[in-house]
Amino acid sequence: MNFPDNLKYTKDHEWISVNGDIATIGITDFAQSELGDIVFVDIPSLGEILDAHVVFGTVEAVKTVSDLYMPLAGEVVEVNPDLESSPESVNSDPYNAGWMVKVKMNNPSVLHSLMSHAEYTAMVG
């Protein structure tokens, strides 16, 4: 499994990359491997304001549907336009082509409460 050490992680298997006050969010390599072949991704609309820990979308695989949980509060400033036509990119490249949303964070200090690479790696074993 691949867990880049420059990212933050959640217990719900989302990853977060930060650039200034913008957080890019997707699901981890572990999550996509557990789901199997992803066939559809339903994510929020541009401009939506979301609270932390709420369901912000779903990932549909061949045999299951899984909720996505927002790791931090903020406004959706970009959605990955390629996921509509190529949801399988979440399987093949979860940390780059498979990103889901970019959010302008309301409170960047919440990043300190997210899991580090070492903590996430220990959790998933």
C-alpha cells in the first residue's frame, strides 16, 4: 500500500493535501483497494459549504457504496471534473488523478487533529 508521508489522513480513510488555505481531499490507497472497482463518484457541487465530519458524497464500486466524510469545514472551490467520465482513476491513482474536491478551509488549525502518515499506517496495519 502507498501512503505518502506528506499527507494527513482520517480514520475514515480520506487523505488531505494542503496548499495555503486550500485542502485537496480524496480517499486512500487502502480505501480504494477495499472498495474494489469504482464505477461512480458522487461529490458535492462547487460553492457548497460543508461542515467537518458530514457525509459529502459517495463512492460506488461494483458491489458496494461507501460514504465520503469531510475531514474539515470549508467551501468547495473545485471538484475533479475527470471523475464523471473516469471514476476508475480513484483506483489507479488515488493521490493524483483520483482526487475528489478542493476546499477552502474555514479553520486550518484542525489539521493538527488529523492523522500523520505514521499514525495512519499503524491504524491500517
